[in-house]
Amino acid sequence: MATVDIIIGTVYGSAVLVAETLEEALVKAGHSVTLHEDAELDELDQSHFWLFVTSTTGQGDIPPNLVSLVEALRETCPPIPEVRYALVALGDSSYDDFCGAGRQLDEQLQELQAQSVTARLQVDATETLEPEVPALEWLKGWIEKI
Ligand SMILES: Cc1cc2nc3c(=O)[nH]c(=O)nc-3n(C[C@H](O)[C@H](O)[C@H](O)COP(=O)(O)O)c2cc1C
């Protein structure tokens, strides 16, 4: 069974709810899970599975509680080819840069050669008030790969 770090970017808490729902499913499947609401790069273990759940704020911007990690990935991180990850992006398609934070983060991880185990899920707040529902379905589609 794997050790999973769920790394959260949120402003208003929706991403926390999604993260907690995914945590529950992962624990039920026998994995060990830690939630990070203020993740720092040097505190993350690259042998763990990294599951990102982030909303977008401003105009396609990273939520403040995730900025430090994203800047560290951009500015100081060497390639991390051993890291396996998946990413849920919460957004709202009425904004110009839909799920911009999730897209930027995913692109950054790809640039650092981290291994995505599944395509990024983008959840549109104009389509659902319960982002944890599609997130849970998405998790079921690839949980065996952890
Ligand atoms: C001030 C503000 C700015 C936002 N900017 C964007 C944006 O640029 N792109 C996007 O896709 N969603 C944007 N959103 C939508 C949020 O990402 C979406 O509602 C998300 O579910 C919020 O999750 P959270 O509660 O975890 O922060 C914005 C929401 C607010 C309130």
C-alpha cells in the first residue's frame, strides 16, 4: 500500500472538502494519507504519491496557500522523475483562464519530469456544486495505479 500526500490549494475551502473525500476513499483502500494545506517542497517526500487538489483564484492564479510550493518548484527544484502524481483542478468556466492554477502546476510538474499517472481532472463550478462527486469517480478510474 502507498503513502499519499494530498497537497491542497484553496481559498474558500471547496478543495479541502474534495481532498477529504479523496482521503477517505484512499484510506478505505488501505493507503496511508496526509493532507497538506501549507505544503513546502522540502517537507514533501518524493517517494510518496503526490495528489494535488487546487482551485484557481484571481485571474488564473495559484491560491495563496500553494504559492510557496509552486515557486519552489519553479525556482529551486531539480528534476523529480521519481515523483508520481495526479491532479484535480477546481475552477469556473466563466473566468477567462479556466482552471489556470491546476494547468500551470501540471505543466510545471511535467517540466520537472514528474510522472502523471492519469489525466488532470478539471471540475467546473458552473456544472456542479459538489466537486467531490466527479473527483471520487475520477479517483476510482486510476486508484489501482497508486
Ligand atoms: C475571486 C475569484 C477568482 C476566481 N478566478 C478563477 C479563475 O481565474 N479561473 C477559474 O477557473 N476559476 C476561478 N475561480 C473559481 C474557483 O476556482 C472555484 O469556485 C473553486 O471551486 C473554488 O475552490 P476553493 O473554495 O477551494 O477556493 C475564482 C473564484 C473567485 C471567488
